[in-house]
Amino acid sequence: MSNAFEQFGVPGDLVATLAQFDITEPTPIQAATLPDSLAGRDILGRGRTGSGKTYAFLLPLVARLMEGADARKGGSQRQSKRPRALILAPTRELVLQIDAALAPLAEVAGLRTRTVFGGVGQNPQVQAIKAGVDIVVACPGRLEDLIQQGACDLGAVQITILDEADHMADLGFLPAVRRLLDKTPAGGQRMLFSATLDAGVNVLVKRFLVDPKTHEADSAQSPVSAMDHHVLHIEHQHRVQVLVDLASAPGRTVVFTRTKHGAKALARQLNIKGVPTVELHGNLGQNARTRNMDAFHSGKATTLVATDIAARGIHVDDVALVIHADPPAEHKAYLHRSGRTARAGAAGTVITLMTDQQVRDVRDLTRAAGIKPTTTKVTGPNHEILRELAPGERVLVAGGMGVSAEEPAATRGGGNRGRRSGGGGGGARGGNAGARSGGRGTASAPKSASSDGSGRPRRSRSGAPAAKGAAGSGSGGSHSAASFSGRRGR
């Protein structure tokens, strides 16, 4: 059976690797960019997170490095401290997830990768680069540190990729990005991917891309049509109770707060109420971030409470519900937060909690985002709209994530993989492809405690290996807590 990727000239070994994970049809951004990127042209790609842009740049990257020398037959051009390709991303989580998607492709091509970011010891990174790697996937800050120490040299980089360039601009990384790009050879191929093209991103395009081919698919605002947007007008004292009701329904839930303190406090409250919850914010060390995301991916935790650090680049399959517990400060953040659901063609539900004091802000926010949400006055935690938005049996687990067990909470109730996958019963939230479908039996008594960091590989829904810990080493570099990115090649 013919694979659509072959029509674009993707090497057969890479096509076969994707097919192992049921990835056979390119997404729009992949189909648009692959002819030019495989030909070595500079690319300016506009596509939201979840549109498939990761494989849009990984496939040509690996294919073109394979062309240069077949590492599997001893033809590698690998040099000490001098990688042949560079991928820059704004956050550790995105670096790890790019590397997880890259790992199977790099393995079949005989390429060696290495992740580089702060928050962990640098010695494994230094030693790996010294031994020679083909591809470095990095956050700008730590990579600059290693270059200044003489541990890395970008003079041999043939291909440079900037992912989430607009988010780099938002985080103030553009000066560092410019310094790093200045250290790469001017004649190399460069690909820049961004959801939006703000002024700072345009500066990079004009300075570093040569006659770029521009392609756009699934822009930042495109996912809104695939989502149901709701605003729940609540009294502040009902906030936690409403969140417990919504988050204890079947399915994965991501809850956003404005502050790190707010995320930590809300995660604790949800756990106390019996919703297995983990947190993600800038006050967490890398090991804690990886451990928490591992728990969320595996289903041990069913709710993630996060700041805007998770608004981009966090790839989790089957997130059916996104809740803005605190409305974001501006509309771009709303769109990126909401993009954690309705990914790769699936549907999803987005809920914004609004108090009397926030009415004007939320009205301005949704207007700027180009959406018209359904607003409902909610008088208490038992309001019928909550069951409509998040159908299914509510299940609370004693102690929340404070209860360690030998298996995810889902299996303890006799359900399918993941705590909320359900064993039959209630219907899915409107059109959500079953992501929240089904009720299931109540959880049994907790079993003996065990560590979630055993290092044994798990399998994702797509059948691919789940990632390893953040400080991994070896020829494949460091792997993420994320799964291989699912059927649509996110």
C-alpha cells in the first residue's frame, strides 16, 4: 500500500518508521512544506501547536543529514563538539518532546542526538557533545553557556530550525537566538516555524532566512472552530467546587492559572478533594516537571494545573477539556492555552471561569480572540451545565495524587488504559471522539506505594515508547516524558 509521504520524497526507512505508529497521511503543514524543505530551501512556516509542524521539520532534517553520509555504513560526518544540525525551542518541555519524536527517526538513520537545557547538570550534555552528535535540540540559554565554555561549536551546522519562534519572542529569547544564529554558517538551510509573525519574528526572518518559501496551515486562530467555548459566570467561593466537579468527570483536563503560586495552591486543593492532579510551573525543578508530566501522560494523574508554561508545546493526546481557572491576560494566550485540546482534528471543550469583577476583561478577551462563547450563570457546584460540559460519572480518589499505587487509577476501577478511559456508560462530550466517553466503576482501595520513575518504558496510545527521564544519555540523547506524538504527527 502506498504511503503518502513517499510522494514527497521522504526516504523509505523514515516512511516505514512513521507507518509503525499509523502515521501515513501528512497534515496540511507537512504537505505544504515538505517539497521545499526536502529540496534544501529556507522555510517560513506558520502553524499552531498541534498542526503537525514537528514532523514538518524533523523529516527533512533527518532525510538531508542521511543524504550527506550514511552513518549506518560508517560514513558519518560526526565531529567532536560540532553538531551538524540545531533545533532551538523556547521551553524544556518542548525540547524534550521534539527529541522524543525525533528519536525513532534518528535511530533508523544512524544519527546521534542530544538535548541541551538548564535546570539539570550540564556534564552529561558536555560529554555527549564532546563525543560527537549529529543533532542538538536546545533551549537558547544553556546552549549559549556551553558555547561560551568552549564545549560546543556551531560552525559545522548545516540545518537550523527555530520552533515556536513567537513564543521565544514572548519570553525574551530573541537576542540569544540572534547570537546563536550568527554562529551558524550563512549558507546553511534554515527553517522557522511560528504560530504568528510578530515584529520580533520578522526581524529574524529578514536577517537569517534567504528567499524563504512561506507556507501557512492551521494558524493560531484556526482551532477555535473545532472547540466548544463556554464562559461560566460564578461566585468566587464556588470556584474550587466547580473545578472539582468538572475535573472529576471522565477524560484528561488541563487547568490554567495566571501565577505559579496559584497553580501550586489549586493543585493541592484538587488533590485534597480527591482529583489526582499534578502541577507544572516555573518554580518546579526539571526532575519534578518530568515526573509530573510522566504521571499525566500515563493517566496516574488525570488533571494538570499549569501556568502559561504549558500553553505551548505540551503534547498530550485526548485532552478533552481545557479550563481557564484564571482568564489569561491577552487573547494570544487564550488561543494557545485552548490549543491543548481539539488537536489534530479532534473536538474539545474550553471553559473560562469568570467572576463579577472579570466580566469586562473576559468580554474583551474573547472578542480579540475571535470567538463567541456561550455564557452561563452558575449558581453553585451542582448546576446542570457542568454535567453537560463534562458528562460521565464523577470519581474522586482518596488523597488524590497523595495516594501512590501500583497502577494508574483507571485500571483500579476496571476501566481501560488511563484512569478516565471508562468502562462503558455515559456518552462523550459533544463530538469529542470519545475522549471523555464512558463512565466506570468507583476506584478500589489504594494499593502499596511504588515509584513512577522506574525507567521501564511504557507504551503510548499510538504504540510508541514513552520517553525516559530528563537527563538521559546515549546515542539517542535525552528522551521526554511525552509519548511519540500520535496518529497525526504532532
